[in-house]
Amino acid sequence: MLSYIIRRILYAIPIIIGVNVLTALLFFYVNKPDDMARKILGEKNVTPAAIENWKRDHGYNLPSFVNTEEEGVKKLTETIFFQKSVPLLWFDFGRSDRNNIDIGEEIKTRMWPSLAISLPMFAAGLVISLFLAMMLAYYRATYIDIWGVVLAVVLMSVSTLFYIIGGQYILGKLLRLFPISGYDTGLHAAKFLVLPVIIGIIASIGVGVRFYRTVFLEEINKDHIRTARAKGLTEGMVLFKHALKNAMIPVLTNVVVSIPFLFYGSLIMETFFAIPGLGNFTIDAIQSQDFAIVRSMVYLGSILYIIGLILTDISYTLVDPRVRFE
Amino acid sequence: MPVILATDLIVFFLAGAIVYFAFSVRGEGIAARAWAGIRSNRLALVCMAVLAVYFTIALLDSIRYRDPVLDEGGRHAVTGKGEYIYNPQALSLLDRVLSEMRTDTEKSYSAPFARYLFTKESVELPGGETVRDYPALKHPGAHWLGTDKVGTDVLFTAIKGVRTAIVIGAGTTLIMVPFAIFFGVVAGFYGGLIDDIVQYIYTTLASIPGVLLIVAFMLLFGTSGYQGGLVSQSQISLSFFVFNERLFWLALILGITSWTDLCRLIRGESLKLRELEYVQASRAFGVSKPGIIARHIVPNVMHLVLITFVLQFSGLVLAEAILSYIGIGVGPQMGSWGNMINTARLELSRDPIVWWNLFAAFVFMFALVLPANIVGDAVRDALDPRLRTGKGWH
């Protein structure tokens, strides 16, 4: 088991390096540091000296990939790519281009608000989706099932933007049940979180219910379920004990891979509800064209995704005895 | 003088593909099976008709030409070299059909079917006196969905968003399909080192958060091209072709972020097909590997392509709205439902609220995405009911 985990982690290393090189190409090679300096300093009254100054302050004054002026190993280390990319491997994100803030520190403080909104949204959404999907599977091929599926398709055909705008308007502004947006420290944050969580659940429920329903139905039509029914078990017993257990395997792939992403937050949810999480941080960076932050977030997202994949594989081996470690 | 945008080619290609499918439904291929699935389902058939209306609008909005400028005498204005001068605005057939809707603008907001403006202004009475009142519209009752802040007809703006949605929803998949088929088939069929390399490429691409890759790409490429609206002379090459277009870049980058799912599916399928008896037999007969791929493998993964095409469509339309909302989607000049939602957000905080912009975007989007989802399900059920394609675009 341990050797399997180690091998999975080793397998992730080339992918992490690949992500690193790709983002470096995109951000430093296609987009020249000179252009970045000009964008940040403002297009109008910018002098070559000011650009040089900015590049030196932010470490962009080196060649992109190979430094021909240096000797030996320094040929490779004294470059933008090496200076900016390699520290990412041990999560040293450096400083932002515009406000010179420590990106790593910012990520550490901002991931908690992100988690505070995405964790309840994810957990409650999952439980509700699974419950409704199981109900539809129980009443399969009746009007409850048919209309349930229709409703799910209708729900997933509406853009998240409408759920957010509509929810803020009806629940927040007209009914005044919750504050429309904002955030507070500690437990006071709860009242700000209810509305985004409700909206997030409604927005994701259509896709979830439909997906889990097909998973359950597939399981219900299998032979061992027919056997369980044949030996006289109640339908509830069959569904909860025999079907649910096996259906958990495909559910797991879908769930585990997104767990690390809970730290990452949601771009639009956080901007709409003014929650000072990582999603909001990223949107601000996009709008102010701060490439150092965007690049750090790209890298962080990739790492979280890869962690999710590894966790998925490990959880597979735990729940499904047919999966071998080799 | 015709003007062809890069994304127009996508719409034309799509039209060609639809005609081809329409002719091959009588055969025995996947088109026939998909059609059988849709035909036996009355709801899917209705939805198909709705999609056809949307596509017709998109097609009409993709055939565009520039009018020559007329001088005072009503003759064609010419340059010193004797060439005609053309209007910088390339109007599509749709613009020309709906020309009244396009040109009948008001001063500012007006509610649907209103006869008066939405806001009070100083109106001069016949006696010379001025009062604050709602001035009469220039075209009372003509705006079925009202007008927006600068007085443009909201229905017209919403209709202009159709082409953008179709290009993103269908064009993205069309652009990426050749790559997905090539890499997927080659990886699955040849295996070994090639397989490892292809798997490495798509795992790496898949692990980068899609939205941020799109952001980086659009900040680099999207800002320079044609943003919608007037076509400037410098953007036209060969006197009629506009390649550097923001919408095209958006479709391309969405394709780069979404081809990995299809590639993985095709790889798995070709891995399975490679071992089938008829493939083994043709190998024993000495058919070359590229020959086997062309004759046996590619035709047998096409159902995956079709399913992915229809299932991704709705997700991509929704994604376009979100990206335009963040400000990295289509240009502000381009008709897009995301842009409409973006402006509508502020209008909701007015008192009394301006709701028709949001309403129009909602109705148009919902009426496209819902049928697309239903048709997608019908096609999937007809071709490969057991196929599970993740949770779509994220």
C-alpha cells in the first residue's frame, strides 16, 4: 500500500514540472516582462529607465530561459524561469507584481473564508443530491421519477449567474432574509454564508441528482440486487444496504477529486458575495493583470487537482477490493 | 464586398456538417442511429426544431458584406485609384432583415411595449411651459423587450447573442475534435511510449484550472483582435478575411481546455477496438497500421465524438456567459448574453428596477440550453447509454 502511494506521488512529479514549464512559457515568454512593466506602470508616461527599475525590483531583469553571460550552472539558474518557477516547487510564491504583497501569506489567510463557503456548499449539496437521487431511483419509472428528472434538467439549464442574481434579489433584497453580500470574522460570518450556500446548492443540484441517479439505476439493475430482492429483503433494505454500498465507488471518483479544490473557492460566488477568499483574490488579480498572482493560483490549482487524483486512487483501493496495488 | 470572420468559417463548416448528417440519416452510420433516437422521442424532436431555429439565426448572422459608400449624387464613391469606398460596418443578413429593430433606437431605458420613456425628463409643452414628465417614445410599442440604457432594442441585442452562443457551443468542440481524435487514436492504437507521451500531455493540461488557463490566454491574445462592431481596415487581410478575432481565440482556448475528456474516451475505446477480431483479422491480412486506423478505428470512435459534441454544447454556452461576465469572454461590442447579464446586474439595484435586460438574456439562454440538454441526452441514449462523461465543464 505504502509503495503504491509513493509510486503515485512520484508519477505526479513530471506533471507538476510540466504545469510549471507550461505556465512559465505562457506568462514569461509569450508575454514579455517589458509589456508587463508597461501595463503595470501605465501606458502613458513610462520611460525605459522606469521599466528597467521595475524589472529589477521584481526580478524580471534576467533572460527568460538561458543566461549566456553566466558560467556553469548559473547559465540556467540566473534566469527568470529558474528564479520564478523553481521556488514554486516548495510553495514559495514570491511577491505580487502590483502591490508587492507576499502571495504565500495572502493565500494562507484567504483560504479559510474560501473553505467556509465551499465546504458547507459541497457537503450539503452532496447529501441532498444523493438523497434526492436515491429517491428518484426508488420511485424509478413512475411520475415522480420522470418529473424529477425533468426538473433536474430544467435546473441545470439555468446559468449560475441567474441563480445568484435572482437569489440575491429575492431572498436578500425583497424578503430581507439574509444580508446580500459581505463577510465577517469568526462565527459572525455565518449569517453572510447562508445565502451563497443555499444558492450554490440550488445551482449544482440538477447536475448532481441526474448523475447520481444514473449511477444508482445502473447498480439497481445488477444481478446481486435481483438476488437480494429474490430472497425477500424489503426494497429499502435492498436499496440502502446492497445498492448504495456498491454505488459509492463511482460516487467516490466524483467526490474525492474535488475535495482539495474546496480550499480554492469559487471565482464568481466569492465576487458576487464579496467574500475575501481565494476566488476573489484571483478575480482581482485578473482584473488588475497581476500575472504573478494569477500564475501562483494556476500552480496551486494544478497541485490541488493532482492531490485530488492521488486521493481518488487511494480511496479506490480502500473501498473496492478488486483494485490491486500493482 | 463580403467580410468573412474566422468564426464565420466555423458556422459554415457546422452548416456543412449538418447537411452531411441530414443526407446520411438514411444509411446505417451513427447519424442514422442518433436520428432514430431523436425521432422516437417527441420531446427531443421539438427541441431539435428549436435548435434549428437558433442555428438559422446564427447562420444568417454569419453571412455579412459591406455596402459601398454612395456620394451625394447617389453614385458609388471612389478613391483616387478608382476603387470603391466601402462602409466600415459589415452588416449581416440578419442585420438587414431586422434593420428596423436595429435602427429604431430610443433615448434611454423603456419598458417592454412601453409608449413612454422609463425615466422622467423635462418636456416642453405646446404652450412653451416645461414640466418633468415621461417623454413619448419615437417608436411606441415597437420594442417587445424594451430598450437598454443607450436606447438599443433589447430583443435585437439578445438575438445578436445567438451567433456568439452557437459559435462557442459548437465551434469549440469542432476545433478540438481533430486533435482529440488524432491523439486519442494514436495513443490507444500504438500504445507504449506514444501512449505515455499523449497521456502525459493531457493529464498536464487537465490539471491546470481551466478558467485560469483561459484567463492567461485571453489576456495575451484576446485583446488585440477584432472585438465586434466596426471592422477596421487593418484587421482585414486579402480584402475580406478577418482572422485575428477575439471570439475565435475564445473558442480555441475553450477547446484546448476541454479536449482532454474526449481524448481520454477515444484512447480507451481504441485500446479496446485494437484487440477486436476484425481488427486482428485485417492486421493478419497485411493492412497497414494507418490503413486500419482509417478504416476500422476512427469510424468506430465517431459516436463518442458526436455524444461529446452534443453534451458539451450546453455547458460551453453557460461557460461563455460566465467568462464574458468576468470580462475575459467576448468583447463588449459583441452581442452576448453574458454581457447583457453583466449590465443587468446594476440595473436591478435601480428603483424601480429595470428587469427586461436580465429577462431577455435568461429567456434566450434557457431556450437554447434546455433543448440542447434534452437532445444531448437523446443522442447519448441512442448511441452509448452507458457512457458517463464527468460533470462537464468546470
